[in-house]
Amino acid sequence: MSSTPASSQKNIVGISKNGTLDYTKLEKLLGPLVLQKEDHVNAPAFVIRPDSVEEALTLLRDEAGFDHLSCVTAQEYEDRFESIYHLRKYDSPQHELGIVVPSPKNNPWNQSACSVFRTADWHEREAYDLVGINYEGHPDLRRILLPDTWQGHPLSLDYDQNKPQLITLQEHENPLRDTDEENTMFINIGPHHPATHGVLHLKTVLDGEHVVSVDPDIGYLHRCEEQMAQGLNYRYQIMPYPDRWDYASAGLLNEWAYARAAEDLVNIEVPEYAEIIRTMGAELCRICAHFLAVGTFALDIYGDFTAIFMYAMRDREIVQSILEDLTGQRMMFNYFRLGGVVWDLPEPRDEFLSKIQKFLDKIPAGIQEYSELMTTNEIFQLRCVGTGILPPDVARQYGVTGPVARGSGIDYDLRRDDPYGYYENLDWNVVTNDGCDIYSRFLVRLGEVEQSAKIIGQCISLLESWPEEDRIIQANVPRTIKPPADAEIYRAVEAAKGELGIYIRSDGTQQPARFKIRSPCFSNLSTLSEMATGGLVPDLIAALGSLDIVLGEVDR
Amino acid sequence: MITLPLTTQTPLVDAISHLLGLDGSFGLILSAFIAAFLIGNIMLISAGIAGPWAKRKITAVFTDRIAVNRLGPLGLLIIVADAVRLLAKELIVPEGVDRPSWDIAPLILPFSALLGFAVIPMGGPLQLADPETGLVFVFAVASIASVGVVIGGYSSNNKFSMLGGLRAVAMNIAYEIPLIVTAASVVLFAGSLRLSEIVSAQAAPLIVIAGVTIPSWFAFVNPFAFVLFLIANLAEIGRNPFDIPEAPTELVAGYVTEYSSVYFVLFFLGEFLHVFLGGAIIATLFLGGPAAPISSLSFIPGFIWFLLKIWSVFLFTQWMRAAIPRVRIDQMIEIGWKGLLALSFINLILTAILVGVIA
């Protein structure tokens, strides 16, 4: 399988002279493969035949530089099934393209994209599981979120929710099976295991202490978030739910993902003042989430509730109390509204802002403390340097984003590359590290804490000097939102773990007809076997810790 | 029949039989039981305090927390509460465990540790037995513990337990040799395996600095051996950075995974006793046993000094646990075989040369 990054090639097709995408050239590239052109709100999309998926995606990847398959959305219409491949470029994420693959109602199938993008493996499994499209040529098409014995596909139109599901005992049986090979041992790490960061089940085959293969089994925390959103209205009801995806204090970042998609769908302009508050809140969440990542990663490496874990929790607690002051909640913030935020900064403003400033002043010393305890510790380096290797080309293949991608030297950050909020106007850097190992991912997270602090500091001084009469926290948004029928959008933000994307298709009602969440943890987790195979059990645990997954977001 | 020219002195037993006027072989046996009861309980109390209470308090200080403070002064009554809690729990016997060995394993750990204390001089007459081969005895019984760990790991019918048991064996083999070789360098200095003689060999003054006499504790005489021994001891008792057999985030709880209730308590107790036995061995070999650090403080009973010393070793292990990451299993084996073993032999040879030159 060739996985040459397109950026290394000189002639990338489909770019006009001013650097934007030229869709007519792209159409020409695909030639007869394109049946039709659709207009999604974020970018145009080409409709292709179900048997030309591989060919079209290979062309686009190798010739046009679309090396990032962000998301695969599947859905059922009254008259057809449809898979949408959302393509992007790691080098310029604003270059987007959708590939729409309709398939017949009576026999929903299309060619699998697995041979072009390895990330399609898990995404297509999910599409098969929830919607029921069969992907031909998929190496391992089985259910991913629901149990193997599940009857029907919950997001298909004829699915009967009231029909009881019979989960056979077989499903609950402890699969203490023997492996075919001799001298290996099958071991279930999780779903209840101290290092799986939630309910994750790793089906692991060991040869002594060496990992022969590892297959993450997810779905224990599947709460039908997509289906729930499809039953709720845009204006008020969906917003509380994003907090529950990545619940490890990244709530505002998730809310922003939904807010951005919905606002772009119906053209809501967010007031500048609200954008600054959003930016500040989101970065506070990012610090919070990264502290948790650092702490729990220390737990995996140190093996106990050690000093570093507690220090991370202590520092995180300060951010939590700031966020509590801002939003009134510690975990499920529900602070964003379409077109702004729910309320202004708490009074007295000076006290609140100086509380944040006080916290920011402590950050350099805190980072120094972490460096002394961890990054400069020789045993820590022994464990982390050169283990859990994820080369950049493999990372691209798996659609890896966030600190994990940046730890592999991929300079990809939607805050800078696909600007939203107030990030454009602020002075900050994207942290990357070429180490490709566990250590570099850790360093990236620590570096991002510093950068987030820098962003927050600038937001504070802006908020302090903002004239009182211009403090508009909410744009004028109608009470009911009904986007035009058949409007489709895919929009992503840089959440704590990477690219958190939302696909919405509207059917002209107050509720989305399809609401798809592209979870960064989902794609990042799929690289685990790539990192851990051939290593030792402790390396597997460390690699898992360095991915910083939150199962609430993986399973949704 | 061969009679070995070994004499075993029994200071504590003699003292008790003298005090209670017990004589004859029956009296001797009775006073031996009383003595054993006494020593055993001293160590059990130590471990009992250390397990539920001191460990939490110490770790809390290291990690910026408060820890137990609700039950009794400073939360001390947590000891009672924990005892009740742990003993009242149901003993869950998983399906398919290898029954007699599964039951025996938890007994072996505390047993081996308690047996080790029999020959440790704790100050005054507080020494159950003082055989000529005391040092050999203490290492011999201490390493029985790994048998218990292996049995427990293997008979649990759990893959995590088995991996833990296997790791424990690998680790003990790798670290017991450097441990004993380093101890042998102390024997070269002291000229005896008898622990009381090793202690008395450390009583002589080493140097006098500003009127304060520094005793010739082997930690001062040969700090290199002391450090080696401390590190190897961490592996022996399975604490960070070598808590590999249990490795909570990797192997759930290693060989204790399937044990609950009283059996768990026994494992737990055995581990703490081993930490203290390690401390006692370090105190005896390197820190002058029950001797006061400076002669002007020798009015404080030796037993207090002895307890202080083993508790400081306990404190050291807790410090390591709170601050040092765990090494990987292959790295640990490498450190053991390639690093510590070589260093301990170098230490032994240099010590032998040094002792030879002085003699």
C-alpha cells in the first residue's frame, strides 16, 4: 500500500493560482467518475458510483493531495443509502472535498476505502454497524459499537427501537479462548482494568510479555449521542449533549464543535466579544484536559497515585473552579449558545479576571515542576523515548489529529489552519515535535498548556479593556431554527484530542436529519495496534496513555 | 553423626526464662514461645500501623493531600476500621483455582518475613536467636517469599496473576544475587556472619568531626555498598521503581488479583513485613543495628533507635513510590543482571582487597 504523503509531490492537481481549490480541475481529474456535483455548505462534493470509491480516492490522494480522510458519514434517505467521505489535506485543511457515494435501497453497498485510507477501517465499520451499508472489500467488516448479536441497524429508517434486543449469553461469556498459535496467550485487558482510561477492552495476544497483536474493542460507553441529537432541536436542545462526549473537562471545546457547525449552517454571526469569551473558555478547557492527560499518563508510567498525578489534579482543580465561576458547572458546562454564550463573565469582573491571571502566572513554575519530576527523569525517558512509535505517514493514513499528530511532527492545528473564534487575531504557536514517540506526545501536551495560557492571557487583557456598552454576548438568533432542506455541512474544531467534526444534514425541520460526530479519539485509538505490536505490555499501556483517549468520545 | 561447630545464642529466650524463673527444657520451650510471640507482635504492630495508616499519611504528604483524618486523632483509628472492614469481607474463591496451593500462598509471605526477624538484633536482649550463620538464615527465609508469590500467581487461574508471578521470579533471581553479594562485602569487614557481631563491629568510632564521633557504620565505611544494597532491596520488596510483579496499571494487581478478604490481608501484611524486614537488614548491616548514632544519645534505648532506622527505610521506600516511575520488565532485568550484579561483584572484590591490605 503506497502512502506517500502528497505534500512531497510537486504537482498537486486542483489548486488555482491564488492557492484556493479549483473544483473544476478536480472534476476534470476524476473525469467520468463524477456523476454529479453537490453543494455542501462547507465545500462542494462529487457524487460517484459505489464501485469507483477506491479509484476516486486514490486519484484524489495521490494527485490532488487529499491525504486526510477526516470522516465517513453514512445515512439513509427515503430512496437510497449514502456514504460521504469527507476529505481534507493535512497541509491545508481549508481544502475540503466531499465524496458522496449513493447506493441502492434494497442492497446498500459500496466499495471500501480501506486500501486507500486505513482510517476508513473503523469508520466504515461504524457506518455498517449503525446504518447498515456493506463495504465491499473491507478486511474486517463487523460491528464496532454494538454487540455482535445486535439485530438491525439503529440509524436506518426502518429500525424499530421498541423491539427488544436479545443479547445472548455468548456475548457475555468471558472469551478465554486459546490462540491458534502455540506459545501465545490471549488476554483481555479491560473492560475493567486500571489502565484503560474507562471502559475499553483490548483483546491482546501475548508471547511472553511481548504483544503479538492487540485489537481494541470499543462501544461499552455508546450512548447513541448521534441518534439523540437527531431527535432534538438545533436552537436549545442539542447544546447540553456535547459536554458528554469528551467529558474529561473539554466540554466547551465540544460545544464549540456543534456551535460552529450549526452557526455556519444557518449563517449566524457571533459577536466579537462572545468570540473572545469562547476562546478563553475553550483554552481553559484545553488546559484542564491536558492536565488530566498528563496526570493519568503519569499514573500509567508510575503505576500509583503518585506525586505527579496529584500535582496535575491540584493544578487542574484551579481551572475547574475558574470554569465553575464562568459557567456555573464543573463538568457539564452547557455555556455556549448558538450565536454566543449564555451569560457574560461573572461579577465582579476584576476579581474573576485576576483569578485567571493568578493561575496563568503560576503556569511556568508548574510546567517547570512537571519537567523536573517527569521529562528530565531518566527512568521516565527510558520508558517513553523511542517507544510507541507512530511515523507521520502512518499517522496520516489513520487520520490522526491533535497532540498525537503533532507529536509525530504533523503540523496540523485547525485553530490556525481553519480559523474560527478569535484565534486569528491572537499571538500563539502550534507546538509540534518530531519524536513520533510517547515522549514527544507528552512534550507537545505540556507545550500546548503554555500556548493556551498565552492565548488566555491575551483574551483577559482584551476582556478587561472591552467597553462596557459593547459587551454583546449573544447575536440575534430566531427562536426556532429551520435550516433549508437538504443543506449539508461538515465543520470541525480543534478539540483537546484533535479534530472534532460535526456533520449535519437538515431536512427543513427544527431537528437534524443526520447528525454525525467525528471523534478525534476514535481515529487516534485505531492506531494503537500500530504502536504497540511487537512491544512489551508496559509499552502498550504507555502508548495507550499517550493517546489520551476519553471513551465517552470514542463511543459517543 | 556430624556435629557442626555452630553455636546459637538465644538472648531473648534466656532473658525471659531467667525473668520468669522457667528452667528445664519445658521452661525453655515455653519462654521461647513467649519470646517469639513478643518479637512477632512487635513487627505485626509495626506493619499494622504502617499498612493502613502511615502509608497513607506519608504518601499524602508527598502528594499534597491530607489523607485519613476522620477516625480518631490523626485518623489513627482507621487501623481498627480497616481491620474490621477487611476481615468482614467475603472471601471469594474463583472457579478453577488450584485449591491447596491457593490457600497456602498467602500464608507463606508473612511467615517468611516474620521468621527473618527471629535473628535480627533489636537492641538489648531483644533478639530471639543469634546463630553463627544469622545473615545466611535471614536471606534464606526472606527469599521463601518469592515461592509464595509464584504459588499464588500460578494457582489463581488468572492470566494477570500468572504474569505477575512470573515477573516476581524473574525479578527475585535478578536482584537477590546482587543483594547477597553486597551483604558479603559487609561480612568481609565484620569477619562474621553472626548478626550481633556485625552490629558490634560497627560500634568503633570512624572519625571525629568537631567533637562528634561518627561511628564506623558500614553505610559510612562503604557508602557504595550501601547504595547498591538499598536499590537491590527495593527490588527485593517490590517497590517503585521495581513494583513490577504487581504493576497495578499493567497487571491489575499481579499475583494478588484474585485474592480477597483475609487472604488479601495476609498478602498485604506479608508485603509490609517484608518492607520492614528489608529495613531491619539494612539497619543491621549498614546502620549499626540498634546503636545510637552518637554516643551522647545512647541513653535512648537501642530498640527505639532500631525502630527509627527501619521506619526511615520504610519512609525511603514510600518516597521512591511517590516520585519514581516504574521501569519496564526488560529494563529491570537488564539493570539487575548487567548493572547491579557487576557492580556488586566489583564492590566485593575491592572490599576484599581493602580488608586484606588493612589486615
